[in-house]
Amino acid sequence: MEARRIEVRLRWECRALREEAVEPREEDPINGRCDTLLLDVESDDGVKAQERVKVMPLGDDRYKVLLSPGFFQGIAAGDEIKLAHEPPRVDILARGGNVCVQCFHQSVSMEALDELKRGISQLGGRVDGELENLVVLTIPVSAGFEAIESVMANLPDQGVEWMYGNVYDPDSGEPLGWWE
């Protein structure tokens, strides 16, 4: 299975993780006890932000990612991660078998977005997050990159840019190959 890199103008990368990055526990109706990690991201043009990523605590600074992130690169729902504080980073201990797709859009019809969601659902995927101009998708890697790209190709050419969130190394741009 081979992945092709999809470029996007608005690309965010992990820059740092603060020691106080874990918010207090809450109860999730589906997953039970969960935490929210505050992961620092920075755009190519220097805009900094924090993304809240829902996780299940596993102990010893280890977490299972419950929802794929919209901006943070390198992880997807189902991955087991560990927080490292020196230097600040997220280490991936085990992949959950899911591909994260981050789809940025402007002036796209609700019908086109609904068709996208139906297509992803038919692949066994789901919507993990949605903002006004962003849809975050989680799809089992077993669906195949060609099938994922086929669904994404149904979106309009204008006003849509998407990227894989956990398929390419954010620094080198090379495929990570975890699915092989």
C-alpha cells in the first residue's frame, strides 16, 4: 500500500508540549474516563495555537488517542502515545490502525460535505471533529489509500485542501510506513 503526499497551504506541526498539558479528567459517555491533552501547534507562517486532543489515560504518561486531531501531526485515533517532557514531544508507542485526514474547506456546499461523510462512512471511517472550515476524519488503514483518495476526489477542486495527518513525517515529508 503506497501513500501519496497531498500538499496543503495551511500546515501545522507539533512544536512543543508543556508539562501541564493534561487537563482534568472528565467522563466520556462512550469511552468512560478520559483526559484532554493540550498539544502546541504552529503554522508555517508562525501562528501558534493549542489543540485539545481527547485521550484515555493508560498510566505512566501513556494515553490512547480517542479522536484524531485536526492540526497536530503524526497521530490518529487508536494510537497509543507517551508524553516525553525532556525534550517536550509525543512518542508513538503503538499505532491503532487508523489514518487521520484533515480536510480544510471554504465555500463548500453542505451537500458536498455530506457526500464526503457518507463516503468515509462506507469505508468504515468516521468524522472525529468538525469546525466551520475543517473536517477531521478517521479511516481504518485497511480501507486503503486509493479508496480514501477516491472519496476525497469527489470534493470540489476549488476551496478544498486536505492532507493525511499521520502518514508522512512532518519534518522530512517521507511516508512513515507504519501500515506496511
